[in-house]
Amino acid sequence: MSDERRQFREGVRMMVAERFALGKPSSVIAKELRVSARSVQRSRGS
């Protein structure tokens, strides 16, 4: 994976973490960030 792609994914993980802290459900986070719900769930486990 390229460094650029890795940075993008890390940025998404950080945004997911911020939204989880606000108490938002996975489905809402996925829609806001335009990623799959599965990606959100994986990020939550990281």
C-alpha cells in the first residue's frame, strides 16, 4: 500500500474515532464519511 493511501486510511480512522466519541452509530458514520459500514466497524476495533 502506498504512503498516500495509508495516510488517507489513517485519516478516516481518526474521523471514525471522533464520531464514535460523539455517540454516533456505525451506519451514520459510514454515510457521513462515504465508506462501508464494515470499514467503520473495522476502524472501531483498531
